[in-house]
Amino acid sequence: MKQATVHILITISVWLTVRTPVLANKFFNHFPDSTQTSTQSQAIAWLDSVQRTDSSRFWINVPPGIFFENLRGFAISPLKFYEGRTNNFCAYSALTFLPLKNDPLGFCQFMLKLYQQGRASYNGVNFRPGKAILLEAGLLKFKGVLDLNPAAQMWFLCLADRFKGYLNFVNRNFDKGDENTLWASTNYAKFNRMLRKVCKQKVRARGADIIRPFINDMFSYIKERLQRGTVFLYLNNRFLYRKKHTFSRFSIPTHYIIVLDIQKIDATKINLVYWDYGLKSLQQISPKLLRKAIFGVTHAQNVK
Amino acid sequence: MRNYLFYSIIACLFLAACSSSKELSADYYRQNEEALVSIKDRFKKIHRLHPFSFEVRDKDFSEVGIEIITDTLRYIYHFNPGENNLADTLKAHRFNVPEMLTLFADMKQMRCTWITNLDYYERGQEKYMVFLSLRHNKLGSKRKEKYFTVAFFDQPQFYDNKGRLLDKEKSRNIMKINGQVFYKINSRACFTLSDTFR
């Protein structure tokens, strides 16, 4: 009898553990976000109170006035954060969505320390950029509005310098123009590693660099995860933004986006709302195209 | 005699392959200047009220796409051949539908694959150019660069002695648009040949 009670209790506890997310979702509509550590208003108040510094002796091409303006932009309009044109910064930009959303104050404080001291740590990750990086930030040109955002240039270059994946083995050290080359590129494992380390969140990833993930119903999979956190897609950019009219049988992923919403219109149409290039976009695609385009689905849960 | 013929053919093929793409394109622009400038002007006029970009997504010029940029969202629509909802979409976004359809028809006639308003920055100031790509028939299918791209500026631009677009006056820095070097057509327009249309 005692054993039977224990069995029943274990069964109930297991059922509750499994069902808790579903129940929580049902009653609270979404999961409480325990990753939010500061707010936009706190970041703005801190930026207003902070003493403006002189030019940095480390980042000699980043004027302090523009730098502070950029930090204010990070706090006020995080969705305008722009990765730039014709470079390989999309992974770093997608990743920055989380610090800007969850911890704008901490991120701005980190950026100021990096500016003043030439080195700083964020969530325990140390950034010690080399001389080439220090010199280059502020000089990137013809990248769209990134030209006017030396603070974002600093951050992108630091991330690319700090984290390496197998794609970076052929070109490990920065030379002028390397923001457009394999030096800055990000394979899927590197992206997930960066996300775990920099954002300190529970990250679940499905997919790989060449093989698509085995997910039967991609729409439902993304939709369900979206309710419990942030979803990043690693996909072949050609399906979102066609640049050529030639057809290639060999498809590889080249771009990272953040899914903001996904809705099924009918059996053949899905509305995908995503964020990239500093804009929220809505694109109507077919379930087949969605499956074909996606090589990786990363889910950063709203819990640390 | 046979050898002579063989070398002559090789030389002709080599010359044909090396025929200046630049001249080809500059000529192409001059021949079609009126139509291209008209497309650019009408695009700018509509864009002022309703920011948008237009693309042709296939070689047959039947599958088209439009990006409509509002304050909150960028809508990206694709229309497959046989679908007649382009006009409905334009109407829903309060475009002047006949004006837009005429513009698209003219663009298709000119084999224009992409038109957009592109931002660039000069001495910290935001400026815009009209960026227009054409699938150039004369380039043929064997060449890597299939697209003839024209950038239209509002202000006169600066070029070096090789006709390459510079970022400012008396500068040595060559300005790149979408990673490409552009060459002078006239003071406010320049072109490049590219393997991508956007």
C-alpha cells in the first residue's frame, strides 16, 4: 500500500514537472521572463547621470560624443540596432538583441568600461581586443548606418575577435577589410556558444551547418518555443532576400534572424515576423520554403 | 594556314571575352538614358510618400516582389505568375495603383530587376541614392556579372582619373556601394557590373 502511494506521488510529481510549462502558459499567457535584469528607463537615467569622458586613448577613432549618442540609441531603440551591409556581422547583431532587451543598463555600463579601459567583461566573458581591432573601430565605411555607429563597430569587432569557430581557422587575425571575410563569419556551434556565454541563458539548439534539422512541423515547433523565449533562426538568406536569378542545388545557411512572431494564414501561407538589419519585417512564405530555408533553430529560454 | 586560322579564331574569342564591359554598359546607359531616368524620377516621387523597393525574382520576369516600408514594419510580398493580387496589395497600402503598375511594366520592359532607395553617409550626413539593377542581355549567360547596376545621386559626385567613384572631394578613398566599385557615367550617375542585383 505504502509502495503504491509512493508510486502515485512520483507519477503526480513527474506529471506536474512535465505539465508546469503548459499550465503556466495557459494561465499567464507567457512565461515570466526571469532574464530581465534592467530596463530601458534605467539605462537612459544612468546615461544622463554619467560623466562624459574625454576621447579614449584605446579607441582612437571613436569620438566620445558619437559614442555616447550610440549608447543612448542602444537604450532607446534597440530594434534599430543595425549590423551593416556586405559584412558578416549578422550573427553578432542577432545575439545583441538579448543584452539590449534584457539588460540595457548592464550592456551600456560594459560598453563604457570597454571604451575607457580598452578591456572589460560582460557576464564573465572577458574582452581584450588587440591593437588592430582598437584601431579599426570607427573606421568601417560604406556599411549603411553602421558607418555612424562606432560603438556597434567596437562591439562587433570585439565579438568576432573573442569567439572563434572552425570557419575562422583560415583567418584568425584581423586585417583591414576582414569584416567581410571568413574572419567575421559565424558557424552555428559558435553562435550557440556565444549566446550561452554572453547572455548566460539556457539555450537549446536544433540544426547544423549543412544538414537541416529533422523537425516535422517547423511552424508548430517555432510557435511553441516563441512563447517560452527568444527564437533565432539560422537560414539560407537566399530564400529571404534573393540576390541572383541563378539556381543552385547546393544550399548553405548564411544568415541569422530573430523570430518575433509566426502565424499560419492557411495551409500554404505562413506570416513570419522577424528582426534583422535594424528592421522588423513581415514576410509571407510557404511551409515548404520555411522548412527549406532553416538550418538551425536556437531557443534562448526566459530563464537563467 | 590551318595554324594561322586557329590562332585567329583564338584571338577573336579572346578579344570578344575581353571586350570592355564598361564601354558596353556606358553605351547601354546612353542608349536608354531617357527610359532609365524616367523610371528613377517616378520611383523617387512615389518613394517620397510610400517608401518601397521592387524586385523581379526570376529570369522570365514573371515572379515579382515588393518591399513596403512603414513606420513599424517592412512588409515583403512575393507574387507568383498568375496571381493577380499585386494590385490589391498596393491598394491596401494606399499606393496609386495605375501609377505603380505602369512603373513596374516599364521596369520589366527595361529588364530592371531591382530598384531601391539606398542610404549612404557623407561627413556624418545621411544621404540617399536610387539604386537600380538591370539584367543585361548583352552580358550573356556565360559571364559571372549578369547585372548592370546604376546609382543615381542627387548631388554631383567625385571620381578619380580612372572614373572610379570617390567618397568625397580630393579623396583617395574609393566609395563602395554594396561592396562594389562604381564607374562614372556622368556627374550624378555611375554604374557597375555585378553578379548580384541587390
